[in-house]
Amino acid sequence: MKRPSLKPVYIAALAVATFVSACGNNPESQPEATEAPGAPTTAVGQSNVADEESQRNVVQVAIASPEHTTLVAAVKAADLVNSLANAGPFTVFAPTNAAFAALPPGTVEGLLKPDKKEALADILQYHVAVGVYQPGNMKDGQSLGMVNGGSVTFHVKDGQVMINDAKILGTVVAANGLVCVIDKVLLPGQ
């Protein structure tokens, strides 16, 4: 009678040892800590993930647009960059620089002050809906809940889609939703 070979057992044991070592369970292979525990970090949140190959998220779309520098400054001042860089999906109704410029003098500058952060966040969140809402699919009189808890109303006339009293000028698909460029700033309660 022939004895079974132990060769497969040795190969399996070697494979398990290699796998365990590769997974980093060997304390000697762990990298040394470079920062003290509790040390502040400078780059946190989804917006700081470097990825030059994937489609842009809604924040990156706005940052890349020369017509949305005021919106980007407002999103940063309200500390909403990481929220909007998350998976979503979101539909962001993005007012142009001209839309912000049409507000009463001093409005934008006042809202960008640190003590107005909550009011600014409320206005910006009134421009964001959870989900992807293509303007072409909206019906006249349709209402949509926004992130700040308020609602907007769509109007459709002669093929022009409006949100409240702002014209939707175009759309840009993003990795985490849709950016709809609008010609007015939406104000809650108006």
C-alpha cells in the first residue's frame, strides 16, 4: 500500500502563512506611527480624497466652473464641502456668480461672516435635494423637499423649467448626482 504524500499539506500551510503575513498580522511588519495619538490632522473628509481618474462630484464640478466661484466660497464658509462630496446622490441647484451679484448689496459679504454660518448653511441646503432630479422630468407645479426642510416648486412653460422663480440654464452630471445651473439664488420662505 502506497503512503499518501504530505506535499499538499505543506503547500497549504505555506499559503496560509503567506496570506497571514500579507494581511499585516505580523507586528514586526506594521509601520511606525508618525503622529502622536490625538494629533490634529489637516486633511479629513471625503472632499480630501485624491482621485484624478473618476468623474467629478458635485463640489468638484462647481470648483471647476468659473461661473460658480461665489457658490464655492459660500459652500466652504458654511463648512458643507465634505457633506456634498459624499456619495449622495444629490441634485444641487447652483446659482451663478451673476445670481449672487443680483442680491441686495452686502448680502453675500454678510452671509460669509463666521457668525452667519448657520443662516448661510440654511440657504445653501435650500439648493440641495437628496436624489437625482432631471429638470426635463419635472412637472408644472411639482413640489420637491430640500435638505434644509423647505420645499421648492417647479414651473414648466414653453419647455423652460424653473425652480421657484429661477431658470434652470443647464445641467452637469456628477459622480454623486446632478448639478443644475440656475440664474437666481433660492431663498427659503420666498
